[in-house]
Amino acid sequence: MTEPLETELYLSSEKDELFEKGPWPKPFAFNAEVVKVFDNMVSRSVPLYREVIAGAVHWTRAYYQSKTRIIDVGCSTGTFLELLGRFLKQPAILVGIDNSPDMLDKAREKLAQVESIHQIELICESAENCSFENSSVVVMNYTLQFLSLPQRQKLLLAIYQGLVPGGLLFMSEKIRSGCPQFQETITRHYEAFKTKNGYAQNEIERKKEALENVLIPLSEAEQLQMLKQSGFEYIESLIKLHNFVSFVALKSD
Ligand SMILES: C[S@@+](CC[C@H](N)C(=O)[O-])C[C@H]1O[C@@H](n2cnc3c(N)ncnc32)[C@H](O)[C@@H]1O
């Protein structure tokens, strides 16, 4: 099979209208209401979402070592694991970790098709309490940003320790600029992207409010520093648009 770049993701189509009208209970949480529209929300809110998921599949296929595990931290509805399941040639152990049971219910449905090829393990647990032993690839897209700062460093360290030599972390995060003036301009550009994807200004503002103190973005430099401090020897910023970036980080042999 060739690269997954042109392939459609398996996304449920229920439209995200959560912030359109009515009061939204703050703070933002990954509850049943969000889960119902999550695929639509994430693909309309994260720049280059499809490219990032396809990129994660490409890098996973390149760094997977047989008889090891592939772990998706904050797997949500299982979109990455499902695409990987279709494109990974050899049968593998695909592990999804998420602390939202509603997300994992959706993921279980989505992954049913690839279960005949791969061993699927869905773990309903906070990532901070999980083991990453015997993994050759860990993917963690837009999840670390929801943890407290000390937990973030601890989790990255646990991932580094659990990866086998030659193992890879593929990680994406929302970031903020170290320069307030740039941050302002980037935010306006990002909001234009959301407007183009059909969100009204009041929806954009309400969601921003709900995410305050729930999603705390760091700068790209701070992210790189945390990855370095966790032990990763080679780190690259791979994909970047607006205030979102994907990194690859290698635990060398
Ligand atoms: C923005 S979503 C991730 C999107 C997903 N990786 C994707 O690419 O579609 C964040 C996910 O992380 C989960 N999450 C948040 N904090 C977590 C934690 N401490 N441990 C495990 N999962 C967590 C949420 O339930 C949610 O499903």
C-alpha cells in the first residue's frame, strides 16, 4: 500500500454546533456531548489535521519495530489508530489510551474493522498512570496540552523510558508565540481559518473562553526544551501552521 496522504480519514459527520447557542458549561471537558461531535470539531479546528494524522501514520510505519507496541496517547475516537490499522502491513499491537470513556466507546466502534488484522487495546486511564514499556512508536496529538506542567514533564520522561532504543515519539500541540504581538497576529489568522470552516465569531469566542485554564499552550521553544530534558536525542519540528506544531523525537539506539 502506498502513503496514506490521499486517503480519507474515518470521521463521523455529526456537526459541531456546541458553542453556537445557549450557555456552555465551563470549563471545557471531553464529555458525552463533546464526544458526539468531536470528529467534526477537531477536523474543523486543527489546521492540517488530515496531514498530521497521515504524517503520524507515515512516521509510525517507518519506526515500528516488530514485537513492540504502538501507543496513541489521547487517542479520542481512534482516528489515527484506524488509519494506521489500514496502512500498517504487518499485524501489530495498537494501544489507545484516553481517560474519557465516551471517547473510547467511539474508538471501539471505529476500530472494529481493523481488529481482524491487529491486536487492539483501549485503556481508559490517565496517561500519567500508564506504562509505555516495549513501545517503538508513541503518538500523542493535542493531548499533553491538557496536563499540568509538572505532569507534562513526567509523562514525557515515562514515554522516553518506555520506548525501545530507536523508538519514536510523534507529538502535536497547540503553541503560543513568545512575542505577544506575533501571538495576536497568529490568533487572528487562526480565527480566519475557523471562520472559513463555518464557525461564527461568537462560537469562536465561547470556545476560547471554555478552554481558558483547561488548555495551557507553551511556546515551541519550551516544548523543545521539555523533549530535550526528557532525554530525546534528536528532535525536529515537522509540521507547523498558525499556533499548532507537530514534532518528532527519537530515542537513539
Ligand atoms: C484534543 S483530543 C486529542 C485528539 C486526538 N489525538 C486526535 O488526533 O484526534 C485530547 C484527548 O486527550 C484526552 N485526555 C485529556 N487528558 C488526558 C489524560 N490526562 N490522560 C489521557 N487522556 C487524556 C481527552 O479525553 C481527549 O480525547
